[in-house]
Amino acid sequence: MARPVSDRRASPCRGKVAAAAALACAIQILTAAPGQGTGSDRSRQVQGEYEVGWVNDAQGMRHYSGLSCPNRVGTMTRTKVLAATDRRAAGCVYAGDGSFQAVVRQHVKGTGRSDATAFAERYRAAGLEQVTMTGISGSGVTFRMGDGDGRTTCETLWHLSGASADYTLWFSYSLPEHGTAVAPAFEAFQNTLARQN
């Protein structure tokens, strides 16, 4: 049986079509929002969230342990959910203006204070400088992470107790840039956590 013969010269557009298709794929990959990746990456991410106990609800994401992470808390936007560990039931990462970030973690009732103490001990052991702050940052444990460009980067951790769980709230922020944003953000998270107990 004779095989069909293909004349490659019959299609002068073949190379141009292939190049256009490759360019379209590259643009899709390069212009995906950070953290989103391609469609299959997003599917794996969503599947992973469900596998570690998170489900969508009307306001954001909810963990089977009861922790609810709204899409927005104050001026900050949820960017990621965190899996549970032995002592921490779940958590969420939030981003604000510039480099302002927050992580809220739920802990088994009665363990949050020891986790906050362990945080401070690890930072001190790493040689970081613990600083005394005023305002709401003064009620947490704050470390100076570095200075540069006229800014001081700080990280503060607070331990909060609820009726059925403990929480830690961690902020990373720059001073003076975020100086007026820390207290309202803390209050917004505190109110969000109070509604969960």
C-alpha cells in the first residue's frame, strides 16, 4: 500500500503558525499573575488547599478546624492558606501595602503562648535584636530584622487567646512606612478572630 506523500513546500505558513503558537504559549506563561502559574498549576494549588482541610465559603476560606480566613481583613488581602501541623490547626498569609505582611495561625487551646515563646527564643538564638516598641507593637514581641534605605524592618508576634483556640498573629513591616498601619491592621485581625469564638 502506498503512503501519502506530503510536500512540505505546499504550506509556506507552517513555520509562521508554529512560531505564533509558541509565542502565545510563552506570553500566557510569562503574564500569569505571580503565584498563579498555568491552569494546571492553579488546579493543583486548589486541590492542595482542599486536601489540607480548606474549603471556600462566601467570605473567603474556612478550615475544618473552624478557622475562617476572609479574603480581606482591614486593608490586607489573603494570599495563601497554610496546612495544619501537630500544634497549629491552620493559618493564613495576608499582604498589605508594600512589604507589609501578616500571618495568623490557629493553635490548640493552651499552646499558643509556648509557641510565641519559642518564636522569641529562635529569633534571639539567631542573633536578632529584640526591641521595645510603643503602641500596639509594644504588646507583642518585636525584633529588628534590618535597616536600610531610611527604613527599619521589624517583625512582631502577638499571642491571642480565644474561647476554643489560641492564635498567633505575626506582622512584618517597615518603619516609618507602615507605622500608622500596624494598629488598625492588628485591630482588624483581633476583631476577625473574636468573631470566630
